[in-house]
Amino acid sequence: MNDEAFNHSIRKLLKNVGINSQQAIEQAVQKGLAEGRLNGDESFPATVKVTVAGLDLELDFQGDISLE
């Protein structure tokens, strides 16, 4: 196993997930604010699920996204 390639591939995946998730959440909040469905002081419970096929690995991470 090439540890450097392995670690690089994990970091690349997590960076992609982080950037795209943040953009999607920001867009959803902006849309909600523009449509008047959000006041701008909400907090939202969020769950991130990571599944790795072939490893029988499923991870759940929970947290809150606060607008204020």
C-alpha cells in the first residue's frame, strides 16, 4: 500500500465534500432568506454521513449550523 497516495486520496475526497457541502448550504440559506422562509437567526441540526463501500464503514457526524 502506498500510504502517501492513500492519504492524498482521502484528503482530496474530504476537501471536495467540504467545499461542495458548504456551497450547497450557503445557497440554501440565501434562498430561504430571499424567499422569506428564514429570519437569519435560526439554528439547524445537521448530520453528515460517510459511507465507504467495500469496507463496511458508516460514520455519522452531527452538529448545528447557526445563522447567528
